[in-house]
Amino acid sequence: NSVSFAVKSVDEKDFDISLPAALECCRAEIPNRVLARRKLKPSALTFPERVFSDDAIGEEMYDVDTGKDDTERVRALVAKAAAAGGGTVVLPSRWIRLTGAVELPDNVEVTCRGRAVLSMLDDADAFFRARDGVRARLANLVFHRGRHAFVAEGLKGLVQLKNCYYY
């Protein structure tokens, strides 16, 4: 398994690929072609103003034995946003239990006003899956358990995680 990330500069005009002093010993492992890319322009993600929500998703408290499975409700909400050509899916600030990955369609943001905790009942799966070419955003979400927050398949596209936590 590997993890990759980019850190934007304060003015968001380019990516900062400098290394902290503690990681300077790793510089030799970075390919020259990566070091040569000094001025990458981050893609601005904008989404249609349509908002999709379902207050029946999730529970106030997490109960591993009696909690309901919200997978199909979340998938239906995301599918509704995809069918409309994109938009923002707003999850309620609750514990949301999933049993399988939710397909992230193009041009969709999944967020929460406040903080939603998504808990994966099957640790073998990811919470979200993005196919080749998808541009999407996950924001204000906490991922509990699960194998990955999301899996990106393919070489093109952009999935931005904003104010998300994984534990």
C-alpha cells in the first residue's frame, strides 16, 4: 500500500514539494522527474449549486449491534446527484453505517454541515470508489474503520479530500 498527497502553498498558486528536515534523508528516493515538476497548477473544483440530502440517513449514536445499514440510502442520494448532472450531497451530522463502497460519480461533492462519521462494517472495503476521469470532493467527513477512505481507479481525474479524518 502507498499513500500520496500534495500540499498547496498558502496562496494556492502552486504545489509545495519541499521536504521537512526530518524527511530530507528521503530526497534520494524521489525520482528526478517528480522533482522537476515545480509549478503544478491545482485544478479548481466547482460543482453545480444543486443540493441533495436525506435526513433519514444515520443515527445519533453508534451501536454496533442494533444500528441500521445506510449504504443503499447513501448510494441512492449520490445516484440522484449524478442523474442531475452533479451537485452537492449533504449528509446529516450523524453516525452513518456502510457495508460496501459508494461509487463517486463525476461532478459530485459529498459533504456534511457539521461532521458526519462514516463507519464501515466490513473492514475489507473502501468507503468511496472513483473511476477513471472522475472529478469529485469529499469534505467534512470522518472515516471510521474500513480499508480506505476512497479508492481511485485509473490515471485521470481528481478526488479532493477537504477537512476529512480517518481512524
